[in-house]
Amino acid sequence: MHPEVAAVLRQAQQLQSLMDDQLHKMNSQTFTATDEAKTVEVTLNGHQHLTGAFIEDGLLRLGAETVQQRLNEALQKATEAASASMEADRERIDAAVVEITSDTKDQG
């Protein structure tokens, strides 16, 4: 096999592995947060979908508006944590792509 073709194939395998690792992380990672009073807890998965919610016993007696505010507060915190993680992953992936693609250029 021509050395340049082999280098491109290695590069493609490295990129595929990087994407597979990221997909696995997104499928297995969770983000949990509570409201300030710790009466509501929510969990998001790595795709930022709600996978769980806990509402403390008796909280519903405070009314729908209070429950909604506390749910939104917990959701906002969980979403912020998930977004920060995704941004860090994006930066890590971008740096890895630059490194992988520069390796091929250096060999050429």
C-alpha cells in the first residue's frame, strides 16, 4: 500500500475512534442538579434529554408556580453543566483533529 494512502487510512481510523468515544460519552454521561432549596432534582443525559426528576414530598402544596420555578432552576443548572461539558469536549475534539490532520501533513 502506498505510504500516503496508509497515512490517510490511519488518520480516518483515528478520527472515527475519536467520534466513537464521544458518542459513547454522550450515551453514558449524566448531569444532575437541584434547585437552591434542594427540593427538586433533575437528571439530563449526555444528549441533554430529561431522564429523571424528583420533587420533594409536600412541595406540590406550595402551588404549580413554585414547583415550576424550582424545576426550571434545577433544569437550568443541569443544562449549564451539560453545556460546559460539551464545550470542553468540542475544544478537546478540535485540538485532536488538528493534531491528527497535522500528523498527515508532516508525513507528506
